[in-house]
Amino acid sequence: MKKVAIIGIVGIPAQYGGFERFTEQLVLRLRDRFEFTVYCQKSAFAVRPEKIGDVSLRYLPLRANGISSIFYDMTAIVHALFYADTLLILGVSGCGLLPLLRFFGCRKTIVVNIDGIEWRRAKWNALARSYLRFSERCAVRCADEVIGDNRVIVDYVRKIYRRDCRLIEYGADNIPFESE
């Protein structure tokens, strides 16, 4: 069974946002076909089980949001290289590391779901915006597959980077996720 690491979220069970809900549904629906590990922000969970059902959870002592998300995602990426066949990276903040991995011959399958055009957001200072734009470029150029969860992102990637971007929309169809 292929091993998939999911990187770039606060964690599951979902308490934060859309990527967490997406992750819950993905692992719930595909757990019989893949062996999943989900990276979680340690401080976001008072109770930290090693597993929820068949899904392994790895807790990192870094924040998954804001500027620290860069280090959170990069740490998870490096850790996942030691066991996972596929890295599903949700968001681009840690993707500045991908050219280095490709340069050194990393043969893992890397799938990146671009979460908006982060570098354009006013909440970031000039340095952060510059890095996020670089990281977005690295994600699109180095990933095996690029995913957008809405048509605007897909069109943006195709226009700016001339790269195919798969549209995978997700919505409000919820199956309860049981935590143990």
C-alpha cells in the first residue's frame, strides 16, 4: 500500500479550516487504498493520539500558520522523505525546499494543492511576499502534480506558469469523522 504524507495543515480532527476538513474526508474515503500520515501542530491539540483509526498522526512543535508555517512545512517535508511514497503538500509555504530536493534526486511523488495566491495578500510584509512568490514558483515547477481547488487558481497557474493544474473542487458533503 502506498504511503502518503499530508503536510501543511494544523491537523485532524479538524478545528481550523478547509484544508483540515478536506484532509479528514480524503483519509476517510481513501484509507483502504493508502496508508496516511498527517502532520499536526502539537500546540493545537490537548490530546494527541498517535493514530485516528488507520491514520498516523505526527505532531510538530511549530505553528502551522503565519510565517512559522514555512518551517513547519519544511520540517514535515524532510521528515516524510524517510518513509512516504507521496507527499501531498497543502499550500506553498514550505515549497521553497523543493528545488533542492529535486537537485539531489528526490524521487518521491510530490503533489501540491495551491491555496490561493498567498504572496498577494496584504497581511504579509514585503519580505514574506517575496518568499511566498518564490515558493509558489518552486511548487509549480517542481511538483509532479499541481492542484487548484477552484477555477481561478487553475487558470492563474496555467496562464502565469504555463503548467497544467488539475481542478479538484471540494465542498460541503460531509461524512462524520470519528476520532478515538
